[in-house]
Amino acid sequence: MTRRTVALVCVWTLPSLVFLAATAIAYGSFRIAPPDRLDAAERTAVMAALRAGPGEGAAPGVAPGAAPGGTAVHRSIHGPLAVTVWSGGRSLLRVTAAAADLAAATAAAARQLRDHPAWRTLAPSDRELARLQVDIVTGTGPLGGHSSWFDAVAVPGIADMLAINPGVDGVAAELDGKQVLLLPHELVAARLLAARRPSSVFPDFAMGADVDSIAQLLIARAGVAGGPRPRALVRFRTDSFVEAPGHGPGPAAAPLPAADRAAPLMLYRGIPPAPRLSAQTLRDAALRGGRYLVAHLAPNGRYVYEHDLWTGTASDASRIGGAYSMPRHAGTTYFLAELYRITREPWLLEPIQRAFAHLADLLAQGTCAGTLPDGAAFDCVSDRGEATAALGSTALTVVALAEYQRATGDPHYLPLATKLAAWLLYMQRPDGSFRHLYDIRARKPDENAELLYYSGEAALALARMHAITGEARYAEAAGRALDWLVDWYDFFMAGFFYGEEHWTCIAAEAIWPAVKRDKYMEFCHGYGAFLRAQQPEPGDHPDEDDYAGAYSVTPFVVPYNTPAGSRTEAMISAYLLGKHHGSPDRRVAGQIRAALQYVLAQQVRADSNYNVVGQGDGAIPGSPIDRNIRIDYVQHVCSAMIRASEWVDRDP
Amino acid sequence: MAARRAKQRARPAAAATPTSPSAALRDRRVDRDPRRDPRRDLRRWIYGGLDVAFAAVYAIAIWKVIPNRLPSGMIHLWTFPLATLVMGAGTLLGGRRGWWIAVIGGSAVLLSTVVLIFRIVVSAAFLAGVYGAFGKAAATFALVMVALVVELVALLPIVQVKYLMTRAGRRAHGVP
């Protein structure tokens, strides 16, 4: 072999070998294998031992780490065991015990728990109600941003910004000879996992962990404030589980046998396993969402706009203005009317009327009302003090009022809906498009402003007006609006890119059969295919199987929950539109089921409300790591749930 | 090869004999052949011009289109226009020194490209380790990024360094 041949072979193989070796080294260094999780019996045994320990003390002769009459779970563990006590949704205390054997660590944690002042001062009934969460550290790995060799060779910013798998990884450090842990849920609660703003072009887009603040938090947790910065931070993973709501022994008069008590629930990213998808589960979940919204409707008819589940802080519904969104007020009321139409639950009626009364109150103040050039009376919705009326606020109010009439048959709000619809028709251009903003004082539409969603919402409002009045002018206007929306995609590469078109597909189905056009169905099926490409299936991303069914970009960007709801609303309409045309798309049906299974897990319910402060049952958090609730999160997700409950068991 | 060298050496002697007008024209063409008259090798000027243009485009792109807040990222990105400019300056300067400057500049661009690809590969492996997978979208994006980097950054220095290492490139710069 000549030198030239050797050189050629090296040139063609060495770079690949170097890249391959670098890949293997980086992957192997940072990979923490998924935990070998305890089974239900083992979880129950660990929890019983912890409960036995902190109570009256373990019975004489009972093995360490075992409950009286129970068996200790002997298993070697990689790291410490942490026990968090949740009381009233808040983390009351946490103890940490380290031992090589799980039984020994459990016994040590039980002793610490028994001696902890916060536990001792808790009333027996509160102790019983409190829910214990156990985190067993199962593996550790280096932390990007704190790994000198890797930080030097990685793409700048990646190592520290995406260092932590949010809600799955915890961070630990050695401080003053003591190991200090920040558990995965504690990092989520500290809001340090989506704290970076990587682009100045998108100032609202936040992702990536703030590792420096995490280090500061560890110092504070260790009680060495002002002490040296921890030298070595490590990531760790845990096998986490929490006591089920029915974990207690039951009433003293008729205590539950141990076998009937619910086993502790496995947690992944702080969320227990989802209920199985069925029409009944969806209906129950939608009603839970409805109850959440009703509980967050103030006496004045305005919703408590936001609620933070970690702290219990909520928006002040009596305060006018601020971040409150009138389109969302109308959209949420629309969902409640839809829920009433499908379930006929009587407790929904009064809150719906109260929310409408608030809208009527705003309209009565007459800031945006009058007579159109053709002599028709009009009204449009705007909040107090607003100088501009948005098309979406009025459109969704019409949708909500029409939905109320569809649900109750009561035409009480029809005159109001007609005046609002007159304004929508006025805002439509001859080509079917809409003006989106209206200057109330100048009585003049803004010809230039283009905002998301509004055109689709207006098309739906007109379709719904046709449904309740049967008037052809509404069907004609809705058809023109849909033609404009769908035909907008007549360009090269169309079909590969879509905007947020969920209202378009809802409107396209709502106007059937008054307007029947194949292109609407083709458009919505195409939109479905586009969205499906963003929907991971179980096994696609092994550590992120809990994201399966959501709409996400990559495994390292946590998906938001609302799109899983709003896009599913659209897909339900796309599927029904296909059925109307005689060609239902089964892939769309599968897409809907996957998304609904995902959001069922995300909804706050009895299983998962152990860390919820305030009335959070039925809420849909912003994302698996964002525990803030806004009314429209619940609206979109629960609307999809209740609509799917009508056919999900019946259709293949 | 030795025969070709001998032939080239023999040609000046042949030019001393009287020739027809058409033969004289042919000889002028031969004189313009860069293999015979390296100073007239247009490729030197084409490469030099391309280098300056690419360096300017890189600089504008880094400055305006893909600004990076992280110093290490900025330093790495700026190696591309600077090394390309060095390569262009060397090529346009000519001579033995210019040849060395161009080769070093071109090699620096290539080295920086390889380091960039290495960084992308290692970062992908890191993300797969932390998150359990890299994902189809991210893998596609990373591959497209690498392909674009090769196409937009590496191709010019690859071709140019290859040219500089050939006999024509060396002669064009007066390097034996």
C-alpha cells in the first residue's frame, strides 16, 4: 500500500471515525438511563413504611424500612431518597436520606419525617390528608454548562441552555461536604427551566434552563448563603411516586382494608398516568373543565382570567382592563354554552347567563354601537375604555350567543346577535376578507391591521348565524370568507405550510350543508397532515413519551397544552367534514385520539391535584412544566373533549 | 511528465525560426496559455474576487442576519469572513508569500468548518443523551445546517486550496 493510498483511506475514514467517537463519548457521558421503577406493591410498601415511621413509631421487632406487618423493599439505590409532604397543595416539608439500600433509606427518611417539627405540628387529620411524594435518585450525569470539556466543544449556548430535561432531571451539588438536591418538581416550581430568551428577535420566546440561578438556589437550600459557588453540579433522575387521593385508611367507623387502598401513583414529569380514553372519560373531563370555569366566574360576570397552581395567586376579576381579553371571555362562554348543549347539565345555565350579562352590560354602555350606512343597527364588543374594537371579540360573542340558542332554543339573545352580526358583515370586504380592527370614536375600520384568528372566528360566527336564523345572507358571507381563507393558500409550495387555521376548519364544518365545497375538506385534511407531522407517537422520543399526542417541535422543547386542544377542535371539524363528504380521514381520527389522550393526562384531577393550591380541579395548565392556567386553555381543550365524546366510542 | 517539461523547454528555440502569420497567431495563443505564462492565469483573480465577495457576504450575514450574543459563538463565526479574506488577500497578492497566505487562510476556513460540524455533531449527541432522542425534525435541521455550511462555506476553500496546490496554482503565484 503506497503512502498516497494510506493518505486517501485516512482522509475518507478518519473524519467519520472522529465524529462517530465524539458522538459516542458525548452521548455516553450525558445519558442517564431511565429508572428501573418500583412496581405497585413496592411503592405501597415504601409508602407504608414512611407512614408507619412518622406516626407513632415503628413497632418493636419490625424490620427497618418496613411497615408493621409489611415487608421492607430491599434494593440497591444509586442515590438518596427524598420525601416531600404536600399539604393543601403546598410543599410543607422535605426530608432526604441516603443509604445503599432502599429499605435503609426508607427507614432513615421515616425517622427524619417523624422528628420534623412541621410534621409534628400537623393535626392528625391533616397528616392523613397530606400526600407524600417519594423521589428515589436512580442515576446521575454531568450538567451541561458545568462540564469543562463539553462546554468548550459544543455549539455555544446549547450546553447550558438545554442542560436539563425539564420536570424529569433534578440538579444536585456538594456543598460544605453535604449533598444538596433540587428535585425535578422543585426546579419547575422555581421557574428556572424556561428562563432564557435566546433571540432578541422574539423577546417573548423563552426556553432553556438558567443554570446560574439554579446554582444560587442550591446555595440557598444548603443554608450557606454567600458561600462559595458549588464546583460540581450534577443532573440526576428519579423514580417518583405520590400517594393516591384514597391512600388513607378511610373513616374510623369503616376503615378500608389495606388491599382496597389506592396504590401510590407513578409520576413522570410530576403527572400520574392518564385515564383511558373513552367517551365517558372525555365527558367527565370536559365537565370538570366546565366546573373549573364556573368556579372562576366572578359575581360580576368576568372570569378569573389566570390562576397559578403553584402559589394559588389568581387574577382580580373585579379589575377592569389589564390583560383581560374580551375574545377569550366570549370564547370561554361559547364553550360553556356548547357544554350545556351537549350535556344539559343545569348548573351551567346561570353562569352562562351571568357571563352574557357582563357582555350585555358592556354593550349597554354603548361605546361601540350605532347605525350602519345601510341603516342597519349594529353593536360591537369592546371592553371599558378601549378605543378600538376587535373583530374577534364580537365574532366569538356571536358564536357564544348562537350556541346558547342552539342549546336552549331560547331566542332571547337573537336581537343582540343580529346587531353584532350586522357589524361583522359591515367589516367584511367584497372579496370575503375582513377588516380586523375598528376605531370606535372615528367609526372607521382599520384597512391595514391583520391579526391571527379573527377572520376564521368571523366566518364561524356567520355560519352559526345561518344555523340559528336560516338566512341565506349569512351562509353566502360565510362561504365568501372561507373561500378567501382557503384560496389564500394558492401558491407554490402551498400544502407544506399552514398558519393557525383551526377556526377556518371549524367554520367550514359549521356551514355544511349550506355551503358544500370539496376544497374545504381537502384544505382541512391537508392541514391535518401538516399538524400530524408535529405530533410524536409513543416510542418516537423514548424519554418524552408523555408528550406523545401533543404538537411539539423537538423532544427538547416542552409542548404547550392549548394547541393540543385548539388544533383538535379543528381536527374534529375536519373529520366530521370528511364524514359529511362521505370520505372520513381515519388518520385524522387517530390524530384526535392521540391528542385527547395527551390532554387527559395534563388536566388537573383528583390524582394529580396533590401540588395544586386553590380550586384547580379541571384546570388545564399551560404546559407540563407551566402550572399557570388561563381561561382559554381550559376552553379549547375541554371543547375538543366534549365534541369528541359524541363519536369517539362509536367511530372506528 | 519529464517529457512534457522537455517539450516546454524546447519551445522558445522553435519560436526563433520564421513563421507564417497564422503560426504567429497560434504562438500568441500559446503565450497566453497559463501553463506557459502563469502571470496571465485568470483563475487567480477570479478566486481572489470570489474570496472578497464571500468574506463580505459572511460579514454582513453575521453582523445583521445571525448575530450571536455569546462571545465564543461570535469568535467562531467571525473566523469565516476573516480567514476567507486572508485567503483572498493572499491570492490577489500573489508571489510565494501570497501563496502561503492563501493556503493558510483556506486551510483555516476548512478547519473552522470541520470544527463547526464537529460542534453540531457533539451537541446533537449531548441533546440525545439528555433528552433520550434527538428527533426527526432536529436531525433534519442539523443535516440541512451541515449541508448548507459545506455548500456555502467549505466548497470555495476546498476548490481554491486544491487549485493552489496544483502546478498551475503554484506557477500562478510564482511558487516552484
